[in-house]
Amino acid sequence: MSTVTLDVAAARARFSALDRPTAFFDGPGGTQTPDSVIEAIASYLREANANVGGPFETSRRTDEVVAAAHQAAARFLGTSAEEVGFGQNMTTLNFALSRALGRELRPADEIVVTRLDHDGNVAPWLELAHDLGLVVRFADFDVEDCTLDVIGLEALLSDRTRVVAFPWASNAVGTITDVRRICELAHGAGAIAWVDAVHYAPHGPIEVGAVGADVLLCSPYKFCGPHLGLFYARREVAERWRPYKVRPSADEPIAHRFETGTLAHELLAGFTAAVEYLEGLGWDAIQTHERELGERFLDGLPPVYRLYGIDTMVNRTPTFALTHPVHPPDDLAARLGERDIAAWPGNYYAVEVMERLGLEDGCLRVGILHYNTAEEVDRLLAGLADLA
């Protein structure tokens, strides 16, 4: 177990947004942003605002910003710069990439998704199935602890399976899946392993090669960056696909050809700053701190609340889905908001999760991040106790 300590006060001092009374437990929907990210965005717009490829100073600076962002993305995902790309957001990228893959699919081909997924990794496959006559199969999860039924997923695989799409971690209940095992199962069936890492990315290191992912997507605004989507596509997979793109755009580097149109260069500058911020903290320190806060929350949660998911900090992120026997999630979130405590009610686009749990109104979701403090967790617990 790591003994690295995070200097939370020093980290928080880098966020002007945290210099207010609000305790932010809404991180799974989007994090706060360090001042270095804001300044990188502003600096680009002041000093380098141009399109790429021009024979003049601001364009050359833009070329450098774009290249630096791809290098930062490669470090963040543990791969090469030629296998990473950016887009508007994860969902838009997922529709685009699945459409490119769809050009090689045939009617009755099968896609396996999970009921633990955010709809951003379900709806693109349902729509593709609608258009191409594909079959979508759902892997279930255990409703008692919200862990993915990997044995059941394996039973769904066949010689017609083309893609296994699944989350690294559930954005609703925090469960971390056995990514490497699922990728191995997908490859054993001759299928592509397609990983939604949006919720996991703020909480731990990603090495796409080590886990065996073929495609992986995440969202920088969930890990202290600007509103972007980021993807990895393994060369041996992506080079088979014909992208939807304009004819003059380049075919190399391989993943960059899926970056349609002009990228948001100022946001790429902010993205690089966000990665550098996280690199400065280190994942060991982040994970140790978040685990301690998660344990503090679980130990102090009033028993009147029902927790959905794993009841320890083993194999989960510090994201907790709760219900109260009387107060609906909307009411709980509103009343916490009156106390300057930010938390989300609803289904968070995890449609299948909530339907499987029979929660028509969804849950109250509490998400802890590295910039949260023990005092904030205690405030949250006190607020929940008062509302109970």
C-alpha cells in the first residue's frame, strides 16, 4: 500500500474555483479546473491564435500546441502520439469511431455492451445496430454489489461477436471492472475491446497496452481539463477503418485522421496543462488520498441511506450512489445545495444501471476527488445526517 501523502492544501491553492464555500462532490459530472489550465487557454488565445500549417509565427505556435497536446495525451494513456486523438466530447467521438468501424460490419454481427455502462457507450451501438441490422447483447451485473458479471459476459461471446464495449469504471456506482480480463475475453472471441474510461480517468493511471484495449475513450473535463473528448485507437485496428473526413486532410498519423475539422486549439493547450498538473501530483498520492476520504465517507454514512455498489474501497472509485427511504434524490440534492454542498441527483445517463436497479428517480451521487478534504467529507456526512 502506498504511503505517499498528497498536500491537499497546496493542490487546492492552485484552483481559484475552490476559493469559495462550496464543497464540490459533483466531480463525476465534471471537475473544477486549476488556474494553470485557465491561463494556458487564455495564453493561447492571446499569443498563438491561428490555424495549423501556416508559414507565420502564430500558426507555428499552434502547430507546437497541437503536437504538445498529442504528446501529453500519449503520456496520459501510456501509448504513442500517433494513436491518440481529440474531439468535441466522448459521446461524439464514440458515434464517429463506431460509424467508421461499422463500414466493415455485416448484418447479424454482434456487439456486446454492459448494463453497467454510461449510455455514451451503449447508444452508439444501438444506433449502429438499427442501421446495419446488428445484434446488441447486454452483459448484466450483480444487483447486490453492482459488480459486472464477467462469466455472464463470456457466455455472450460467439464467433459473430465483433466488439465488446464496457466501462473501466461505472460513473453511477463506482465499480471498477477487470479491464485486462475483459479485453482478453474479447480478443479470444476475435472481437475488439472498446473501453469507456471516462469515469476511471480522474482516479488512476491508464496504460492501454498493459490492459489490452483496442479503443479507449475519456473526457479531459472529468480530470481537471477543458471540455474535450480524448481517444486511443490501436494502429493495427484503426488503420483498417475508413474515416469520415474531408479529402484534403492527412491520413497519418493514424488516429489523427479521425479528428475531423479544426480542433479547439485553445482547449488543447489547456489539456496539456491539466496533464502536467496531474503528473505533478502523482497517481500514488491521488489514489491514497481518495481512498482515505472514501473510507471516511463509508464509515460515517448514516444507516438510513442505502448505498448501491461495493461497500468498501476495494475495486471501486470514491463515487457513491445513495437513496433515502423518504426523500427523493432531487430533494436531497437541492437541500444539500442550500448548504453549499454540490451533488448530483438522477441517472447520470447510466440508463441501464438505474433500470436494472429499479430506480425510476435515480440516486443521489456523491463523487470524491483529490481536491476534496476530510473537513468537506464531514460536512457532507453532517448534511446527510440532518436530512435523514
